[in-house]
Amino acid sequence: MNLSQTRSFDAIIIGAGAAGLMCAIEAGKRGLRVAVLDHNTIAGAKILISGGGRCNFTNIGTTPNNFISDNSHFARSALSRYTPQDFLALVAKHKIAWHEKTLGQLFCDGSAKQIVKMLLDECAAVGVQIILNCKISDASKADEFRVETSQGAMLTKNVVLATGGLSIPKMGASGFALDLAKKFGLNVVAPKPGLVPLKAAADELEFYTALSGVALPAIAQCGKTKFAESVLFTHRGLSGPAILQISSYLKHQDEIELDFAPARDLVTELKRRRHERPKVEQKTLLGEFVPQRLADSLAAETSLEKIATRLKSWRFKPAETEGYAKAEVMVGGVDTNDLSSKTMEAKHANGLYVIGEAVDVTGWLGGYNFQWAWASGVAAGQGLAQAN
Ligand SMILES: Cc1cc2nc3c(=O)[nH]c(=O)nc-3n(C[C@H](O)[C@H](O)[C@H](O)COP(=O)(O)OP(=O)(O)OC[C@H]3O[C@@H](n4cnc5c(N)ncnc54)[C@H](O)[C@@H]3O)c2cc1C
């Protein structure tokens, strides 16, 4: 190989997603020669499908407590140095209109395409090269890193792994970051699907399938963790925000407890209504508290008290999750013990950085995952070593 034909950069960022593009902007602002490589034919594919096409790009209530990680303190530094307000300032600079939907979740009024365009425009303004349709076969290090790609070998002082998690493989998700991190001696916290619908056990499937489409507010709890949002019955089991949230915390064999009448003393209230209207059918009374289809499916079963007790402490033991095909995120990833929380650089592999979802930091549903992608991207972009 003729080295004069080998392209050389101060930093090569692998993955043109949320974290990678943000890192490139920040590094570009510092005058670094930056290339972003992606095997996809478009940049920011996951941003485009996020938030139902409107991209829930941050959550104004973001705190480190909204993230799951083996080291709950790791995200604190990056999150405090790049906040939702900082991202909002960028959004305002690009005149992107937004609204708060619920629980601090901010969405574009128009389309997620605006967020991708904003990131690409910012990259262009600081001279970042974005190289798409670029397959990466390997990266090795001697004095510098050498990245082998379908568009030739490239040399660089810094490599940033920004290839995200394993969810939605049909969109090009890959374990590249995890594999390369392992190759450079970093530990990986075993990954699993998160923010994912759950499947009912075979003997309960018929019951859940019959209720498919029923949604109601609930508190979903596993151990000490609980979420008060809505639950949706599906033809495979349960979904809806409360289930997606709790799914990220589940360990094998865990059972979820659901309260389908939050903040109500259902037994007492049902008894009182039956006393006031003794001729009214059980299912009609129940239907005043939960959707009628759920009331109908329970009413024939047993006494009103027992049904009320069941609705207050409903047990659901998932057979399994719906897997990476349906998961919004990956839980686990490159071990934070092996990374600097300030710069995201590997502690024992100089010049190697890991950002975004590939790191063992997973946000709740509601814009937190993008906030982590932006914040970790900025931290690395500011921390990248200058080439000599
Ligand atoms: C359906 C869906 C909706 C979502 N909605 C939201 C939301 O509204 N709000 C929110 O906060 N989070 C949301 N998320 C999660 C959010 O999209 C991710 O957490 C975030 O995109 C992670 O950013 P990232 O840069 O680490 O990875 P990504 O954005 O996934 O980017 C990774 C990039 O790396 C590229 N890549 C992967 N493997 C390779 C390889 N081997 N070689 C070269 N390139 C590679 C990919 O093509 C991709 O461009 C959603 C996720 C899904 C699946």
C-alpha cells in the first residue's frame, strides 16, 4: 500500500449517528481534521425514525438518575457539561420549532429530518468529512490507528467508536463498537434489549391476546423501581411506556407487579358502589375503573374483592422480551470502568474513545438517550487529543 494514498485525519469517528455527529461538530470546531465513517447510505438513520418521526430530542428534566449503568455516577460529568438547554440553544440557532409533549419530553413540531439536517449543516460548517457507505473491516494501532475500510485504509491519531447499540438490526445496528473495544482490551457489560415489549408465557398468551389494544394507566414495579405511565395489552403480551421503562431493569426470571388502579383504594370504592347500586352487574361496576374489555374479561372470574385485589397487584412474569428487533435501546455496553468520564477515552488504550449507546449508559424512555448521545459526543469532541 502506497502511504501517500492513505488518507490521514486527526480523528476518525465510526458511526454517523447522534453521538458521532455531535462529537464531529465539537472536534471540528477545535480545528481538528475529522472524518465520520458509516456503513449506511444515510447519516442519522435512527434519529429519522425516532419519536414517531418527530424525534424526542431531549428531556428537560434530565438527571443522572434517569440512566441505567453499572456505575451510576459515570454519566454525571458529561451530562452536567452539556445540558438539555445547550441542545435547545442549537435547535433555536437552526430555527427548529419544538413542543413539550409530556414529562419534559421535547419533540420537533415538524420532523426528525430537521435534527439530522441541523447536525449535518453544523458538520459542514466546520469542515467535517462524512464518508457513507463505508464498510470497516478492522482497526489496529501502531504509532497511529490504521482503519481498514471499503474505501481504503485511513490513518488517525484518534478513533471514536460511535456505532450505537444492537437494537433494530435491519437498520444496520451492529456490535462493532463492542467487538473493537474488546479487541483493545476493554471490558463489555453483557448487552440485552431495553425499552422493549414483553411476551406473555404460553399458558397466559390467549388471555393477553384477547385484550390486545386495551391501554390504561398503571404503576409498573420491579423490585424498588417503579414507573407510573400507561400499559398496553398486545397480541404477544404487554407494552406501553410503563412496560418499556421497566423492561430495561428486568433480569432473567424477574416478575413485574402492576397496579391498574393507581392512587385508588379499589376494594373499598367498588364495595361502596355495589352497596349504592346492588342491582348493577359486576362488570359494569368494574368498567367504571378500567377499560370495559378488561372488566369483561375479569368479571366472570370470581368475587369483586378478588378482582379488585388482582387489579391492584397484577403479576406478570414475562416469558421473554420481543428482542432487539423491537427494542428501542441496548442496555449494557462498553464498561464505564474502562473509560474516562470526562473525555470518554479508554483508560488503557490512548486515543480510543467510546460514546453514545455503545457505552454502558442507557436512558429511560423520553429523550434521555439522545441527551446522553449529545453529551457524551461533546465530551469526547472536546477531549480528543490534538494531532502533533
Ligand atoms: C425506533 C426508535 C425510536 C427511538 N426514539 C428515541 C427518541 O425519540 N428519543 C431518544 O432519546 N431516543 C430514542 N431512541 C434511542 C436513540 O435513537 C439512540 O439511543 C441513539 O440514536 C443512540 O445514538 P448513537 O449515536 O449512540 O447511535 P446511533 O444513533 O444508532 O448511530 C450509530 C451509527 O453507527 C452506524 N454503524 C453501526 N454499525 C456500524 C459499523 N459496523 N460500521 C459503520 N457504521 C456503523 C449506524 O449506521 C449508525 O448511523 C430510539 C430508538 C429507536 C430504535
